[in-house]
Amino acid sequence: MEIKILGTGCSKCKALEESARVATKELGLDAVITKVEDISEIMSYNVMRTPALLIDDKIISQGAVKSVKDMKKILAKSIGDFKVNID
């Protein structure tokens, strides 16, 4: 699984990245998390707001910071495992 956080380095971008890192660790997922800060590269994804969350190059959210609990739900849905303990 590849997770990308798109954003120029603002506090919201950093918070989304941290939520992704904590959620993947707590779920025991093998994921590569990449922070994309280059504005030209961000624009190539056609996102309108940052931070943006991409999983396997699919845009999942834009302009929102997800909590660890929400991130776990998103990740569980992405891998098709609805039995993942998110609490």
C-alpha cells in the first residue's frame, strides 16, 4: 500500500501525515508513506485543496485532517478488511 500526503508543509499537512503513520502502525499495515511538498507535483494530481490524502494514487480526501480513528476506517476500507479493530 502506498500512502501519499500532498501539502506544502503546513500544520494540517503534518497532522494528516502523523495520523497516517500512527494508524498504519497500530493496524500493522505494510505501507509506504510519502510526503509530497513540491507544488508542481501536487498540481499534477489535480487536487484543489491541501492536505490531500492519496492511497495507491487514488484521491481519498482533500482539505481535511483525518483523526487516527478516521484514518483507520479509511485504511480498513481500502484493504477491504471491515473487521479491523479501529478503537
